[in-house]
Amino acid sequence: MNLLVKSKAQGRDVVALGEGVLEYVGFSAHRLTVGERLPVNAGDKELCLVLLSGRVSVSGEAPGQGSFNWENIGDRQSVFEDKSPFAVYLPPGSQAQVVALSAVQIAVCAAPGNRAGNLPARLIEPQSMKRSVRGKAANTRYVCDILPDTEPAHSLLVVEVRTPSGHSSSYPPHKHDKDDLPHESFLEETYYHQVNPPQGFVFQRVYTDDRSIDQAMAVENNDLVTVPKGYHPVSVPYGYESYYLNVMAGPKRAWQFHNDPQHQWLMDL
């Protein structure tokens, strides 16, 4: 299984995870021109639409809620701005239309939903998102929790991370592929990458303890990395800045990870 999904340089659909590649996580990213529409149908999934850049209006209907309409949302022109994004949560059975009011980049994050859960469609505003700094020295990165496990959803967890030039991220290597709460949770994951300047690249390795998976990838702007299991560190070359959007989901909505014991000593530095 090739864990790297290459992006398309042109057209509305930038990159997408193939149907059935992961059991719990679905993902696609899109670019829209002014006036272009993106129809969204949740079906039996719950969705989180993350407005990466630009301005949009989002309208539609959700079961038990009726119609919703959020007009002219969006407050950043690049994922590398020091700003949190706008996002929209859509429960199963929802239908929506996204209309671009400027050049737009938008991600559609998906996971299994529960139609009996009675969660409403809602706008997630930037000021509601927790921002934090993780790591230190050349392991420092900047995190924004878009849809964490403290906010209502059935399966989805969504977070974005900016990593400076020359730094490591998702590091020391950690995994969350074992249903062993409270010590570790089983969560599949995708990494949607952007790079600044866009001609750059980052490195990501995905590997398991037994090396049944062990892939090291040169990841370019707008590429997607699939993490079905295993450790998944990222390294950013000098001169380039990294952004990635993480989507996680599994049988239980909790994020508990386990560091690679071989590299645990780094936590003591």
C-alpha cells in the first residue's frame, strides 16, 4: 500500500483519499474560483469543512434542524497566517452548498456518524479554537485544535499544525493504533500537507514496531499522507515552512498516543 497520495496541480479537486482506503477516515481538498460551488452531501458520515483560505458562504439543511446559512465567512488568505480557520460541522444526513466569494482552498474531513446522535450543523469560529505551542528548540510547532475531543462530534478529530523551517514535528515519533485506553487509543489518520514556499518539500516516515509498514516519503505541496497505523514523524528542511491538517477517527473518540520507546529519551532533553 502506497501511503502517499499525490495532488493535482490544476482543477477543483486537489487531492482525495480513495474510497475504502481507511475504515474510519475520509478526506478531500478542493480549490475554488470566485463564484464556484462545491456541493457536499454527508450521507452516513459526519463532516468537518475546514476553510483553509479565502471567503465562502455555506448553506444547506440538516436533519431535525432545517436550513442553515452562514454568509461571508473566512479571515485568512493562507494557512501560514497566524490565524485559526473557520470550519463547519455537518452531522449525518446533511446537505450543503459552499459558494466561493474569493479564491478558496477548503478541506472536507469525514468519519462515521450516528444519525441518532442529534448533533446540529454548526459554524465553528476561530475564537473558539484552542491554540498552543508544543515542543521546544528545533522541535517547536504551533497547533490549532479545530475539532478536539472536548467538542461534540461522533468520531471526528481535526487539528492543524504549523512547523517552522528546519524543525521536526509529530516528534518524538508517536503512534495511536492500539485500543488500550486510557494508555493508547486506536485512531486512523491523514496528513494534508502544504509547504511555504510551495516549491518545497518535507519528509515524513510512517513505520510500525515490526516494520510491516516502513515508508519514508518526500512530500510536496498539497500531497496527502495516509497513516493506517504506526509512528509518523515529519521533518522540515531548512528554508521551508510546513503546514499540515490532521484528520483522525476510530472506534472511540479519544486521542491517547504512545511514543516510540527507542526515542523516548528525547523527552528528557
